[in-house]
Amino acid sequence: MGQSSPSMPAVNDRPNPFQTVEGWAKLPSGRTWGSTSAVAIDKDGKSIWVAERCGVNSCANSTLPSVLKFDERGTLVTSFGAGMILSPHGIHVDRDGNIWVVDCACTGGGGAPAPQGKGHQIYKFSPKGDLLMTLGAPGGGRDSAFFWQPNAVITARNGDIYVAEGHSSRAGANARVLVFDKQGKLKRTWGTFGKGEGQLDQPHALAIDSRGRLFIGDRGNDRILIVDEQFKVLDTWYQFSRPSGIWIDARDSIYVADSESGSVNPPHAAWVRGIRIGSARTGVVTAFIPDPEAKPPSTSSAEGVAVDAAGNIYGAEVGQKALKRYERKK
């Protein structure tokens, strides 16, 4: 998309064809939503997987299961992960229906600090909650080791596993994508911290389109990088704002959640937070669901986003501690 650039005018004026549905997913009696950034769609195209932070912003010292599955009516049907995951940050359902959960071990917002020797890992579960694989060392690692504050995970058609790592914008922070084979053996890493081509600042989200191109939500740089399997940069998009979450559906429609422009990132204040919808093929933005919070103190609106087979959109919110559903207006 030739008109996309860091200095382009804010794309805030697209129509909103969706209505918000709150309270759709029903938690057990006595349980309340915690900060939530991890949402994905089950292999059946209807059920919703969510990993939430145990009523606050961290599951440290909690006995609650953090990985939850809801059916299409919003009824909780499966839960697991109690005592395993400190700060669930990303979630992915692979082609076999297995559930991948990212433990960022990030802290803040009322959550307990991460205990030493825990967190910074990726877990692969069966749909019933059996642990099938763990990537990364407990407590994390930096430099050539991994991970330190991983953000997102996704699997490719050939079974390769992509992990986006680095939740800090401080100079020298980890900011890269790691690639593993289907057995969990590290194949390569790509990216360094910075603002140039081939550099990243908080690679916060991952998605893959029908052509196998990898979309990297380079949140700290307010852009999406599109790369091929060899990490050749094919395009750089700024028109979807500051990407916290990305979802690409079977028709190559792209949904990008911005939860930070303005308050967390004042220089990006001209851009309104919300979910921008468009084409992953052309980069054209066609619709926009704005953040309902007029003056939030910090992060708000969806940080994670997913879309079911019927076209309903799910926004996972950290600041408002919620899971919202967006249905097309009738």
C-alpha cells in the first residue's frame, strides 16, 4: 500500500458496522474477569478460548485455572492451567486443535510479582488440558537463551512454531521472532531492537495469511511488518495504527487491535484506539470499531482480537478486564 507511512494521517473515520455485546461469556459464580489479552477460536470455528489473569493482572499465587473454553453461547465448558501460568499473554489454536499459551511473566496493574524461576515459557496443551510441549526455560533467559517476556505464538502449515519475544521498549531489550520446528528445536531467530528495517520494538502480535506471509505486530514502532518464510520484509503498514493484536481470517480479512495510542503512547495521540478491519491482501482499511472509553487512564480497548466462523469479533481487554463480543448490526 503505497500511501502507508509513519507520518500518514490517522485512519479513524471508517464506518463501524458492529454493535458491542458485553457480558457474553459467563464465568463461574464468584469469579470475575482479570486482565485479558489472549483470545482465539477453536478448531470448530465456534467455540472461544481465552487465557485470563485470574481476576487481576497476574496468576501468581492463584489457584484459579487461567485457560478457559466457552461454547458459542458463552457457556464455560473447559478450564485448566491452574498454578502453571503466571501471566497469560497470547493464545493460539493450531490445525490439530491443540492450544498454545504464552506466559509473558509481565507484572503490574495489581498483579503479584513473578516468582523467581517461573514464567517466560510457551505451553502446548491438548484440548483437554494435557501438557504436550513446553518451550523455554522456567524463569526465562536472555541473549542466546529464551525466552524473556514472550508475547505471541503461531504455527505455520509445515508445523514450524513462531514466537514473538520482547515486551519492553527500553534500549537493548529483546525484540525478535524465534522459529522452532514441530519438535520444538530452535531453527533461527530474526530481528534486533530498533526502528529500522529488520528491527523491532515490542513485537506484540503474530498472524499468517493464506499465502503463508507472516504479519508481525511491531507495536513499539506503530506498524505491521509483513515478511516471507526467509524473513524478507515484503511490506510495512502503518494504516492499522499501533498493533497490540492481529487476526487474519480464512478470507484474508485482517483485524488489528490498538489498545495504547494516546495514553500509553502520547506521540500517537491522533490515532483513536479500537479495532481496524481491512484486507490482508491490499492493506485497505474498511471498518473501525472505536474504543468506547473516552478518557481511559492507561491501556483500554481490545489488546487481543479473534473472529469466529460467523464473523463475530472478540476483543480481549487488559485495562477494562473484559472480553467483549462484536456482532454485525442488523
